[in-house]
Amino acid sequence: MSFKIFSKNLEFEIALVDINKLFLHEETIPNLVDEIASSMIQEKIIKNPVIVDKGSFVVLDGMHRVEAAKKAGCLRMLVCLLDYFNPSIKVGVWYRTFTGENLIETLQNKALQLNLELIELNFEAAKKALFNREASTSFLTREKCFSIKWQENLKKAYEIVKLIESKLVEAGKKVSYETEFDAEKKLLNKAVDMVMATPPVTKEDVINFALKGLVFPHKVTRHVIPARPMEINVPLKWLKDESISLEEANKLLTEFLSKREIERIPPGSLFEGRRYEEEIFLFK
């Protein structure tokens, strides 16, 4: 039993599932997990469902909330199940942008220390190498561009991304995460000094990583979904109560949601201080 809503030829199924059947595809940050778990316990609710592929139970968005719910003692998790391979769902990646002095020199020194060869290319060739999986990562600046040779597979490539990012941060360089388009725009507008471009990731990559027990580093995938259910506000006790079955818990959830009004907020709207590219189904 589940509560279903529809948007743009895509079915959204809100339900409770066994939390141990969910697969994560990205690393989580322990401090952030602790913070979210404390908030859940204090508020006694889980506000928003995590987004999950119905066919595989791979979590597409909400890795930290899953780990936080486990830490809060939940046996079940509030999810929004959907067909990941529906063409209306897109997957992109986050580029890293850096600011700081002497970035090229610092990058060259760190690469040398890590025994990684920087191959100098022009701007377009450095980007093309990524899409052809000839480079594990490319570094774009207004003066020079470099790539690091492809490292066996996507897991190895992103290990290189994580390692170099951490070394640059340790050297005092400030990192932010941007979409591919925004990162390049900020570089050209001189809002950042260097872009660390990362290899594209496919839906098949996401599923295969998760089901094999592998995880990407934090902030790799960027999923664009046509709509997102918000403010479900499920009582934490429904997720923790061992005396009720999963079927009974889902019946409670469906009855609970059936009594709620849904406001549809169009894409591009501000909600709670953040602009959402997708439509929001706001439960009131």
C-alpha cells in the first residue's frame, strides 16, 4: 500500500520501506548525519521522503537522511519511489570550483607529490577528454588547462578527484560545488579561479555502484527530477515502532496523506530559502 501522485508522465509513490533494504551510492559526512539525526529526534518527525529507484531501492537523493534515520533508531524509512530510467529524470555531476592564490602552482606541486601526471590541453580538449573517458579529471583556468589520464575505471577516477580536492583544501584553497554550466560561467566571469571538472556519470553507473556496495565521494551526482514531495511530516514513532508491521505502517501513512491538501508549486520557485528547479508537491 502506498500513496501515489503524478507529474509529467511520471508516477511518484510515497511509502515506508525497510530501511536496511536501501542502497546508498554516495559517501555521507558523519557530522552532518549526527546533526540531522538530532533534528529528527527533537522534532519527532521526518519531513521529506528520500528519492529512491523503485526497481533497485537505490537512494538517488537523501543519503544523509537515511543514515540519520538509522542513527535515530528507525526500522523504516519514508521514501518517494519512482522509475529512475524514465527519460524525464536526468543525472549530472557536480564540478568543484576553487578560489585562492597560486592555484596552478599548488596543483602542479600536489600532482607531483601524488605521482600524477598533469597533461596540458586547451579548454575544449580538456573537457572532451572527460566525456570520452580519457581523463579522470580536468582542471580549467583562464590561463592553462590540464587533465589527468583515465585511471582504469570510474571508481579509480573519482578516488583521484577526492584525493586532489582534499589536498587543495588542505593547502588553504576554498572549494565550492556548482553545476557544469554554472562552474564554467563563474570561471569566465572571474568569480572563481579554477574549475575541477569531473567525469560524467550514467544512471547505470549509479545503480551498479550502489548494488556492489561501492560509493562515490560526497557531492558527485546531481539528479534533476520533475517534481518533489515536501512536508510529509511522518511521525518518527511510525518508523520505529516494532509492534506494527510494515503493511500496517503504510496503511497509517496512506490514510494520513489522503486527508491532506496538496499545493503544487511551479518549478523555479523559492521554498524555504532555496530555489527548486523541479515542481514541488507541498502537503498541507
